[in-house]
Amino acid sequence: MSASKHAPGTFNWFECATRDAAKAKSFYTRLFGWEAMEVPMPGGAGAYTILKAGGEDIAGLYQMAGPQFEGVPSNWATYVAVENVDETLTRAATLGGQAMMPAMDVPGVGRIGFLQDPTGAAIGIALLDQHPGTSDKGPFGWSELATRDTARAKAFYTELFNWTAKPDPKNEYTEFQVGGRSVAGMMAMKPQQGNMPPNWTPYVMVDDCDSVAKKAGELGGQVYMPPMTIENVGRFTIFADPSGAVLAAIKLTHPM
């Protein structure tokens, strides 16, 4: 496969770590019409599922197994393209973050790492020099950070990834941009979110937000945010698959 063409600072992969890979695979293929292809993981660690749309790789899915995943709930992770994974992890530590796992090589893919920002949110980083990464045709098109300390998170990510922050005071929202193009968003967590940890949530672009939310519930998922409209942005919903991994879907008012 060819190397990723994702520019540094943009999102180049999305990945579901789940307690029930079979159920999660069935859920997403039925919900979005995605295809699934199994590939062996290094060291005989089972299979890794490549999720596809229109024949293009868009995301991955794998079964969490082993003591390293003890107490870790099912989740969706998002990866940012970097030029050097090791240097990025080291720099994250100087900015108040910390490495969650050492940088590692994935045969046929590239080098990846995972870090936690100073506010507690986890995010992946990747240099995909042997794989194209997620399709630039979609359907994944946005990632959003929910945190209790937006000022600290803004300082961290703008320094680490060279993102530009574009505030939207009206909606109490911040967009992160790369080369003048918005690639991600950030919002402050609300008191009603209780003890939920800060987190990144990927967004899937859809044609009908309401039908996705309805079908997610019918397939055994849980809708956390019923479809709602944000003026001049679009209509979105947030839901969890049957194993508890959280994902968002949005119908944009003005497609990107």
C-alpha cells in the first residue's frame, strides 16, 4: 500500500477498541453499510478489522484482550498525523501531557503512539508511511474534544500540533485549524456530564442524522444525544454501540 498523504496535524486514522468485536462489527456494518475485512495482528494477537466504505479503508476495530486493557471501557480513538512519533511524545511531556504507551511499529502500517493531554483526554498519533490511512473522501470528517479546561487544552494542542485556534463565542466552541482549514473542535464539559473523563469523539458524516439515531437504537446501541440542530452547522447525534463505544454522526448544513 502507498503511504498516507495526510498533512501533519490532520486526522489520519480512527479506531474502535471494543469488549465485543463481533457485536461491534455487526453494529457498524448494519448501521452505516460499511464493509469489514479481517487482517491478522502481529504476534498472533488475533484479528484486526478494517472498516471500509466504497472500497476505501476508513477505520479499524479490534477486541481488547490482556491485562493492559483491564478497566478500560470500549472506546473510539482518533489519530493525528505527525512527522515523528517519538519526538511528538517527548514534546507532549514537556507541555504537560504524558505518553500512555511507548511508540511502536505496526508492520505494513507505520509507527504509532498514544498520549494524554494535560486535561486528561487521550489521543493517538501516527506516522503512516506504509498505509494510506483513513480515506480523505470520508465518511469520518471531524473530531471533537470535550474537556474541563479548554484554556489549558488549547495551549497544549496549538503548541504540539501547530494548530490554530478559532474561537466561536456565540456557541462557546473552538475550532482547531491546519493551514486555514478546520479539522477539529473543542467545547467545555458541562456539570451534568458528571465524572465523565475528558475525551475525543470522532464524527461520521451522514445524509440523515435522525435515521441513524433511530437505527442505532434498534440495533442495540444507546442514544446519548438525540438529534439536534445547530444553526448554520448541521444536525447531529451522539450514541454508543452495544459495547459502549461512543461515536457521533452529523448531517452538515454546508458539506465540507
